[in-house]
Amino acid sequence: MEFLADLHLHSPFSRAVSREMTPQNIALWAQRKGIGVVGTADFTHPVWRQTLREALIEAEPGLFQLRPDLAAAVRRDLLEQTGPALAEAPAPRFLLTTEIAVIYQRAGKTRRIHHLICLPSFAAAERLSVALAQVGNLHADGRPMLGLDSRDLLAMTLHSDADALLIPAHVWTPWYALLGARSGFDSVEACFGDLTPHILALETGLSADPAMMARVSSLDRYRLVSHSDAHSPSKLGREATRYECELDYHAMRRALATGAGYGGTIEFFPQEGKYFHDGHRACDVHLNPEVDTPADGLCPVCGKALTTGVLNRVLALADRPANQSDHAPAPFVSLTPLAQIVAELAGVKSPNSKRVTRAVERLLGRLGPEIPLLTQVPLAQIAEVGSELLAEAIRRLRAGQVIRQCGYDGVFGRIRLFAPDEAVSTRRWLDMLYRC
């Protein structure tokens, strides 16, 4: 079967995470987005792990689902929000996941690296959590920061369960990633040494995509995955990974190991990610490394160090030209959330406004979950339910015909589907959409 997975997210026990990230809300928003398997997040936190034990029951091998009373409550909420089409769709499965941040010294440099860990059972999660509690405090944050070498973390993870998965998270992020410019390594092997063969996949992160990663030949052997890193329910599914295998943890792991059953990724446009270009937010300096980043890497306004963006770091490690014809990237599509599209058409700044939310819920109720709507629903059907203009916006999105404003130094970029002179006419159409 074919399904989407979003395995990197956080619980309310992580810093700067919404209190709305409950198991019920995670399931509800996964269903709205069209996610078939969603991560639990933060299983190392003792209170959250107990919450998960109480909320989830076993489903397919290595996967879990909400207990019946909670699942019924989610169905009622979906019925009220969007109608029966989504409410009666298959409920998402949960997979036990956590993100571990480590900080350590190696080769005269401080390394700060984040890792996504996936396990097939609560017993394995308990074993790993007990081991990590000997290293640092697991109560302080759902995403703990531990003084532990990445290789040692991988060894402990494999010791907890032979079928465990450790995936280096958002691998290009400047500050906290395996290949990051500020604290990472130049290769996967330099980080994990003799245990490197146990690394099956790398997470692209919001500021990179498979086409960028294809420029670095040493990454060819790894499957590429994408996930939302969501801190609030509405952010679920902004990136995801497609599987074409049995709904089963072990089948998913085999897909990453062999490629059979791996279907590629759903990506942000990397320019929208908040570390795509070089820059210095305090001085509002934004620089394209292919054109105008100074050789000394210093802000031209204040003289402080620029934050090296993902594109710059990819260029530094690249040993292939862009779009090399004999090495196609892993399959992927780039999307921007439906709420952002509707907000642009409405001339509304916030995609979280009530007006936009009502319109999105109407569209989901008529056209189905968000990611299939953006990628598969026929444009004629979208035009009939919404308008010709919405259909044109989604046609442009699918074709990659978007206007890109690049992110830098922690500032998200922006993706637009219409130029300013086109957007004036969109507001007249939206009166129809919002009468519902």
C-alpha cells in the first residue's frame, strides 16, 4: 500500500511547543493532512512516555493507534470541522520517535548534532531511556541535550533494539546538524565511524531538498527522508516521506534499507526554509552565496560573522554540478501549505485567520486531505469546488512556477503563486469561497 509518514515532531514537553500537541490533536491533524504514519515525539520524556502508553494501543507490527474512545473523539471533531469524508477516512498510525540533541568535542571542534530515533516497541523505548538517563536529565526537555558522542548514541540505540533506526536530523542546519556549517562534519563517516553502515537515511530539513543533496556524491548511498519537525498541530505534514509497502514498522525500515517500497519525499521549497541563504538577521542582511557573500564571511554592515546558509554549505561540499543528467535526485515534490495559498488569494497576512481556516475546512470537506488535494486531485474538480483561480494556483504549485523569497539566519522565506499585480483580482473571487 502507499502512505505518507511524518516522523519528526515534538510534544508539549519540548521547549517552544504548543500545548495543543496532544495524541488526539496529532492524530486529527495527521488525518486532515493525509498522513498515514505519524511520530509520537519525545518518548524519552518520562511523563510523555506514560501519556503515550495510556493513549495508544498496538496496531500493526511496530505501530500503534489511539485507543477507541480517543479515536471516536477525533472522528467527532473531524465531522464537525470538515464533514464525513475526512472523519471516516482511515485513522493514522503512530510510530515511537524522539529527537536527541548531543554536544561533544571531536577533532578540536564542538559538535552539536540532532538525531531522530525510531523504535518498534515501548520496551525498546524504555531500555533506551534508562540508558540515556545515565548520561543526562531526561525530565528537563522532551528533546534532551546530552553530552554524548553521536557514534555512542547510535551504539546505545542499536543496543535497545536491533531494528532501531537513527536518522541524522535536518542534516544541513547550520547550528545543530551532521553536515551543518557551524558544528557538523564533512561526511557521515566522519561522524559515525565504524557504525556508519547502520545509518540508512538522512533527513533533508526545510532548507534543502534532494536535488541539492544530489550534488554531494558521498550521500548517494542514503535514502532521503523529510518530516515536518512540527511544534504545533497545523505544521504537521509540511514535509513527509512516501512509502509504498506494508503498513508495518519493519517494512518501512526495509524500504529505507533497500529502496524497495520507498517512494520519495514531500518537501518545502527550500528557499522558504529559514536557513537557505547566508545572512545576518540583526542587520537585515540577506546574501546569495552564489553571487554576493563576502569571502571573509562577515556581515558588511556590522562586521560580525554571517550565519552560513544551507545553500552555501552544499556548495562547499558539492562535487557535482547542479542538474547533472546522469544522476537524478531521489523523487520529490515541493509544496506550500493550503492555508498559505488561500491566505495569499484572500490578501490575508495570517494563514491562521478564521476566514482562511473556514475556507480550508470547506475545501478539505469537499476534496479530501490536504496533501493529496495539492498533488493529485484533478484541477477541474478543484475549480468546481473552489474556483478557477484556486485551480490555477495549484497548477502553478505542481509545476514549480512559484515566486521565491529566500529565508536566512532564522527568518523564514516566502513562496507566492501570484505576482502583486495579479493578486488584486483574487479578492473578488474569494467572496464566493467564504460564503460557506
